[in-house]
Amino acid sequence: MATTRDRGTGGGRGGAAEGADSRSQPAANGLPGAPQPPRTGSGTVPAVGEGAIPDVVIRRLPVYVRTLRALAERGIGSVSSDELAARTGVTAAQIRRDLSYFGRFGKQGKGYDTDSLADAIAGILNMDRRWDVALAGFGNLGRAIAHYRGFLPAFRIVAIFDHNRAHVGEVVDGVVVLSDDRIAEEVARRGIRIGIVAVPADAAQDVADRMIAGGARALLNYAPTVLRVPPAVTVREIDPVGSLQSMAYYLGDEETS
């Protein structure tokens, strides 16, 4: 089960989405969440507090984008909140509430334009630019992550680090694996804001500290341990084993072969 500690994020409530939730006032600010990257440039990220956008809302936005993109690729130009709800497993009312944090979308009785809404949500998530990513760990998991094409085009792994000297010097898509003692240096030199931690649990905190020292502000953690990070750093924790263990509970006393 993926867990998170949402740090340094927030925002104001926006205007109405397509449908019944039409009484809210428009908001100008979007809100990032990890693994969606932290906002930079002229955009600002309000502090956590009263009026902050719930993290669960941010987590649903990528699902909306993915679903809308799939519909657009099939030539479907518009979709209602009810149709979008059926495809995402989220209620239509919840979709309208989620979108209302960020502005007005769609037209009453006509639904949402799939391309326009996908682009708008992608912009809210800062996915309308490319983010360079650092990967720490080049074992079996790290290799799989390094070769995974699903991160593109918004996220590109540009730096890979490993503690095993036998892996240092290997090349993946033009990226040379470096020693992990260069993490802080390279992250800072390249201006990397996002890091992926794919090392054993006993090395994860040290790796995270080095990435943060280099300027990383969002970490995707695959290590089976909870990272201690400053308030300005966002962490998403991916724990496949924990997910399997929690699912096994629901199997009860079923026999296995």
C-alpha cells in the first residue's frame, strides 16, 4: 500500500465544475503533489493549513488525466461527470468537487472536453514540463525502474547512483551509473528536484538525506522504511510487500495450493 506524508502543500478552493457543485468561487492556483513535482517559477504553493486542498484530491488528479487521455485517443471528444465516474471509480459529485478546487471546467448539460480538461489538470500537476529525476539504487528494482518507459515524457531519469562499485560505470539510455557518494553533488549540479529511492531499508535514510542536501524536494520511496524528512519535502512511499500482506488478511482461512 502506498502511503504518504504530505509536506508543504496547500491551496484555496476554486469555482464550479460541470454539474451541481456550482456555488464556489474560482481559484487561480494549482497544487502539486509527489510524485507530481513541486511548483517552481512564478507559481506559489500555499502552506498547509485552513483551506488546504486535501492530499487525496491531488492523488485522484493523475487518474483523471490518464482516463481523459485514453478517451481522447479513442476519438471521444467530450465526457460527462457521470461517464468519467464510471471509468474512474469515483462518484460524479466527487469529481465535480475535486475539480472545483482549481476553477471552472465543462458546461452544464454538455460535459467536459476531454483534451482540454486533460491539459488543464496536467498543468495543475505541473506535468506540462519535463522533470529531471535522480534514481538511487541499481539492483534488480533500480534496473527495472531505470528501464521503465511509463515515466516519459513528463519525468526523465537523468542521474543514477549505486553503492556497488561493480555497477558504477554501466550505461542506461545514455545515463552513466555513478557512485552514491556523488548524490548530493550531482543533484545540486543538475538542479534535480525529484528523487527515487530504490535501495535497501538500512541505506534509505542516508540516500534521502543526500538527495535533500542536493536540493531534491520530492522523494518516491520504494524502501520498506519510513523516511524522516524536513517539512518542505514531500514523500510518497511504495510498499508492495506491505500491500500483499494487508490483502492476505482478507483471504481469511482460504486454502492455498
